Amino acid sequence: MKNIIYFEPSDATKFDFERFEKSLNNYAKVPADEIKEVLKQFDQYENLHVSRLVEAGVALIAKNGSEESAKKYYENYDKYFGTKFERLRRITGYLVGTLERWNDGKKAEEAARVKHSVNSSIDDATRAARLEKQALAHNVAYANSIVS
């Protein structure tokens, strides 16, 4: 990594290891060797957004200092993370960010809905066992458990 981008590619500045090390050591005593080890993951990049350095700094401070120090470090540099946004989800036909304004009936409907996930890391035998367990819990015959 050679350049740090703060807001726009046009404002890129040369990365200064000593400056980064000093900013971390204001919050916790972080060994230079540890910093260099973490920065190796960014060596392949010509330019790097400062938010990646802040994330690395938070992890180093949490490891060598305290969670409170890491939080203070993040709060000092969170301006580089851009505009905050609220997550929107489509739930039972509505686009929502939070469920706090829903009435009890709608909250119960959301809690009872089947949540699907795609998890390709589960092997077929495990998936089949889970489906069979769900079927038995709902008193439904499971197709693979029928022997011909």
C-alpha cells in the first residue's frame, strides 16, 4: 500500500507508518511488529481507503489495550466511513428498517414466519437430518424417511 484515500481518489496522500503508529499508541501501546504484521494484508494494494486502516487500528487497540480505548479510537475516526444508512428489509410485504412501530399482531406474524437461508457449507446429510427434524416437529411426513 502506498496511498491512503480519505474521501475522494483525488485526495490520496502517501501512507506514513510512523503517523499511523503514533495515532494507535495514543490509545494503547501497540508494538510496531504487530502493526507491520497487520499491514501486510494491504501490501498488494496501491491505494487503500482510510476506513480499512481504522478497522485494523480498532482491532489492534482492542487486542493490546481495552475495548473502551478501541471504541474511542473508532469514534475519533468514524467520519471516514461515509454516510450512515439504515438497513431496509422486506418483511411480510412491507419495507421496514425496524419493527418498533408495528402492532403486536404484525410483530407476532413476523416472529412466526419461516426464515430461509442459503448455506452451501452444510453437507446433504446434515441438511436432510435438519429437514426431517423440522418435519417431525410439525407432524409432517418427510419424503426421505419413507422406505419403499
